[in-house]
Amino acid sequence: MSNMFCFQCEQTAGGTGCQGRAGVCGKKADTSELQDKLTGALIGLAKATIGNTPTDTTHRTVIEGLFTTITNVSFDDDAIERQIAKTEAAKEDLIPQCSSCQSSCARNDNYDMASLWTDNEDIRSLKSLILFGIRGMAAYAYHAMVLGYTDDDVNMFFYKALAAIGEELDADNLLALVMETGEVNLKCMELLDRANTETYGTPVPTKVTMNIEAGPFIVVSGHDLYDLHLLLEQTKDKGINIYTHGEMLPAHAYPVLKAYPHLKGNFGTAWQNQQKEFVGLPAPVLFTTNCLMPVKDSYSDRIFTTEVVAYPGMVHIDDDKDFTPVISKALELGGYSETHAMTGINGGDTLTTGFGHGTVLSVADKVIDAVKAGAIKHFFLVGGCDGARPGRNYYTDFVKQTPKDTIILTLACGKYRFNDLDLGEIGGLPRIMDMGQCNDAYSAIQVAIALAGAFECGVNELPLSLVLSWYEQKAVCILLSLLALGIKNIYLGPTLPAFVSLNVLNILVEKFGLTPISTPEADLKKILG
């Protein structure tokens, strides 16, 4: 077995990088090495587009390949090998004469990722920000793509960014590309927002129970609304209820999806608790995107994957999207014999979601009046990716300690640290507003821009503070989008990314005021004075 090097997620060993035979996420060294090989092949494909016109198939191959390399997506070596073969075939389609050339110029060769991991730490840091950023962006592009929405600027940027990782570029050029990654990701999030709302309607505030009714049910995890919609269609009138898990919670707020009466509620809390919450689960779980952890024997017979998510030995639902195996397993297991009570980490059993930009801006006059009247003194955006690493209670404690005249906007799975709390209302508005999935950072940005316009000031002059948690690559691209917009004084934690060198960190601190979180008390005092 080979040794690995990986530092793309927050849980990375020792805060420096997973090495040896396995990573903290459970991925084996051989799997990690294959992901590096896939990334190197994608860089080769990107270089092959220079002077050649990529097709829709090329775009899909790149998006799927980058998505495959995100933390907690694919643990299956065979699946990654197939993606590598697909990437090589896409390159062959672009330049069919290249592989048989007798005098190779090496221009389109695949990239050896070891060259990146052993590069100058500042260059490695900047290239990693770009690479991890486009991996996260690829996930958003994928979700939009399956709904029939694409963007040429987004697609072409993947090639530009990948090619740059394989080139000799100085720090200034790379830093400019880091900022461009954030700019393009904003466009990608806007694309996905449009895809979701035009397909499923504008989210509306919705209360969601955490209690599970008696009878057969299926749990759907991940982020993909399209897969959930297909499953809802295939389970109509079959006596099977559907429950969301993790980042699928906001699905309850979309009118088209909430119209299905058997979309009942939300199972459990954030993704990192699945190995405890799935034990003894009398129902199957369908994973549609990242969020998958190494599967325990106690529930391995009820885990199903689809799209690029894969795990050895699990049943995979192919592109035909026939969920019959999942449905059959639900009927076989039968569900709970009576209502099964569950709660969030703070003891609450009801969650509220659906406060996207469409909803918040529809009551913008109330928000503006409340600010002018002094009823709302400050807004906090507290959200991001959750994880199991110690220190995550910071976000629970922070929200609990926010003054009663403040509003908490939240998104992504980090909200599970506090979204079952009842903090009351201000002028008929709930103090906690769940804006949706991680990609719904776009909603938060639109609300901030609209408020800045209403108060005739810049976003950084608003009584708004961002307190963000990060875990994996989608959090990286969102952070880059915020920085590209010039948004400053972001509090980030629970640790800073291991792949960001001290020099690059100093640049981000000096230019944007990026601040490591401290304690809730100290940070609130600093923010509110």
C-alpha cells in the first residue's frame, strides 16, 4: 500500500496533513493516490483544450471529475478508475492524434500532483486555494447541470484554473487567479440558485419536524434536489415516507417539493453524526453528494449511493435513476413501529428553513424599519460546514450569547449546532433565519447587497458580521467569493486551513481582515464593542 498526502479538509491529521496509509476521513492511501491521478488527468485534459474546442461531454467530464475528488464523496477505487478512464477518453476525443504521435511534445501530458505537494509553500498554498475552490465550485455546477442549467464562463474557467495548477506561475499571478475563482464561483452559485428556484419555486419559510412517523421510510442525504424529486415521484402512493438528512433540510421549503405529502420531516442532525444516528436505523439511506462517512457494518446493508458518490460494496443507483432497490429495502425494513422522537443537539424537535433571499427581501421594508427603529442592532451570518473536531461548540455558544436585538442568518450544515434553538422574534421576524444549503451563501450576499443599497452604504459598513465554519472544499470557494466581493472582517474557524501558508494568510489578514475565531465572548465583544 502506498502512502498518502492530503490536507484539503479541516480534520486533516495534526493540522498539517494526512499521511501514511489512511486519512482521518477514512479514505485509504490508494484511494487518495487515485484521486491525485484523476486530478492530474484533469489538468492534462484542460491543457488539451488549448487550441481545441471542448464539448458538453468534456464539460461534464471535468465537472464530474472535480466533484469526485471532494472529501467524503468517493471511497471506491473502481469508480475513480472509471472516472480516470473517462477523462483520458475525453482528451483523446479532443486530440485523437496526440496519443499516437511519434515525437511527443509533452504539452498535453498529465500532471504529477507530487510536484504540487512538494512545491514552494506559498505557491502550493495559492494553487491549493484554486484547486480546492474549483472542486467546490464543480459540485455547484453539477447540481445546476442535472437541472439543465450551464454557464459557458463557469465551464471554461475550470480549464483555465486546472491548466494554471500545472504551470509555473508566480505568486502575484496565482493570487489574481484565486480572486477570479471567487468571482466565477459567485456566478456559479447564482446559476444554481436560478436552477433551483425556476425548477422548484422560491423557498418559503417552513417548519420541519424531527420526529419520525411509524411505517416504512427513506432518508435522503447530500445536496441534490433533483435526486430527491425523482425519489418523491417514484415513492408516490407506496406508503413510504421521505425524510431529509443534513444539507437536504432546505428541500422542505421549495413549493414543488413540499407539495408531496410524504416528504415528512428531517432525520437527525449534521453529516458527521451519521455513524451514531444510523445504528439500528430501520430504513435505507440514499447519498446523493458528499457527506458520506465510512460505512459501519451495523447499517451497511441499507446504504445506497448515486451520482459520483461511491463506496465499496454499497448498491449504486446508476444514471437510469431507478430507485427500486431503495424502495424495496424500505418496505423490507418496515420503519419504526411507532413514532420515533428525535431532537437536535440542544433538545429541540422542530427546525425552520426557507429564508432565502426571495423571502427575506420580500419583507425588506420590515427589516429596514426595524433597523432604523433600533429594534435590530446587528446581523450575524453564522454558518458553514460542520465537523466533528473539538471546538465546534463555539458556534452554539456564540449564537446563544448574541443579544436579543440581533438577527442570526445561517446556512449549510453548521446550523445544526444551533438551529433547534428558539431564540424568539423581533417584530414578527424569527431571530434565526435558515437561508438554505452552503451554495445559498448567494442568498446571504444578495440580502447584504440589498440592505447596503437601502441604507446607501457599502456592505462593509452594514451592522453585519460573518462568523463562518469550514470543513471542506465548498467552504473554500464560498470564502473566495466573499473575499472577491471585498467583504472584510470575516471570523473563520474552528481552525485555519492547513494548506494556507503563513505568508498567504498574512496577505488575507492584511487585505481582508480575515480573523481566526477566539472565544464567543471575546469575539462578540470585539464585534459589538
